[in-house]
Amino acid sequence: MPLFPARDGQSLHVRILGRGQPVLMLHGLGMQGRDWLPFVLPYLRCYQFYMPDLRGAGNSAAARFNQADVFHNHMQDMEDLVSHFGLQDFHLVGYSLGATTSLHWHAHGDFSPVGRYLHIDQTPCIANQPDWAHGLFGDRQEHFFSQLRELLVLLDAAPDHGRIANLAAGMREAVLRQLTHILAQVAGRPELHSAFRATSRWSGLWARLLPVAELADIRAYLQAYLSGSHDYRPSAADFPVPATVITGARSPLYPAEGQAAFAKLMGARHVVLPRSGHVPLMSQPLAFTRALGEFLAGTE
């Protein structure tokens, strides 16, 4: 995997496959660049895919955040990738965290090298507002946010840095109990939390299986999602490039009606995958692969 230098001196990893029109693929929280591989393989003859492991993930796991706003950090890293490889007029694909990073990029960075944008199952405004009820978990948001705040309180008693696996046993189990409860709701799989409760004596093993295991990274993401300061609707109303929005109709995280409203605001094509949850790559992989191909070819 090639490396590219971030502006703070750290090195991040990126997979580069294919030839032709460049496409930058930004993965979701808890994922890494290799998760795109099955979906880009049919298009390698016509497109060159850049699939970075975002800061703190995959082979970039050792790169720590250097500022309070994780979205701004990711945006700057992607600007550094674009500059390093000299990308121009590329297609941008953002899923979940990658989609928020893309909207942040458009609002606060140099978006001019982007020629086309694919936005996958994400709200433009994570925290509900008086005029927006379609944020994270919709009308159940306050209940969910209260659980995020409880996890932050637990982490206040933990070291500033290090991994969950290195916490003292009692603290590790308490953090993991709350964290697996949250992840079970995000994934729509309550059995995940039940499994942890039944096997909590193996909490050290559980800590090593988590997609995000660094205490500082968990704090950074919790603070970003709880801040309520990210609303990309004003900037997206004047979106400068052709865009497509893909929505999982059964997504538990982001109400489909909010994504429809966002697609209309952007003037974007809206593709609804009727049997998909928040992760269309898993729920409807064939339909997602076709939708990706249509976006790449500009056949919308």
C-alpha cells in the first residue's frame, strides 16, 4: 500500500487499483479502505480507485488526531492525498463518516478538484434542529445521545491515551458494556450487546475486536457527534457538481425522508435501496454495485 504524507508529518495508507478516471472512496466509521474492494472490481478497467484508510483506521491506525474536529482532520488528510497524487476532476464517494467528511470538505476546504459526488446514507445535520428532525436516530436521538454522554463520563475516569484493552479490568468491562450497547444499536444488532454481557469475562478479547480501540479516538468521535455544530445544509444548497444520494430505506441511523429532502436540496439524483439498512454494501451488495457503476458512468 502506498503512503502519503499528512500536513502534520504523519503518514497515511491508501490502496490504488485500476486505471483511468480517478475515484476517491471514503469509508465509514469502523471500516477501512479494503472494504470497497468487492464493489470496485467490476470497474477497474475504466477507473483508478484511491481507497485510503482514514486516520485512526486500518493501516493508518497509528495516526492520531491532531485537532478537536475529526471531520476537519479527515478533510485536511484528503486534501493532502489529492495534492500528493495530483488528482484533478476526480469522482468522490463518501459513505457515512466519509460522507460527512465530504460535506465538510465542500463547506470548508478546496473542493474544486472534485468533478462528481456520491453521498451514501448520511444526514447533512447530525444533531436535530428546530427545522430538522432527521439527524442521527431521528426522533430517538436524545435517548441515544444520553448514552453517548454516559460513555464520555466513563472515559473521563480513564487515561487520556492508550487502548481500551490496556484499561484495568473493571474499567475495561464498564466501557465495553456501554460501547457494545451503542454499537449494537448502530448496527441494528441487539445480540451484539447480549453476547458481550454473556462473555464479559473475556473483555480483553472483545477490546481487541473493536473497530476503534484507541481511547483518544473514541473521545474525539463522541465529541464530534455530540457537538451539534455541524450543519451542512446551507453550503450544500449551492452544490457545485453533479451529485447522487444513495439511501438505505431501512436505515436505523438516518431517516430516509431526511435523505430525500437533502437530495432535493442538493439537486441530486436520489437512489433508494428498499431492502437496505445503513450499510447498503452488506444489505444489497449487487444493487449497490450497480448504483455505483451508474454514478461512475454518469448515466443518471
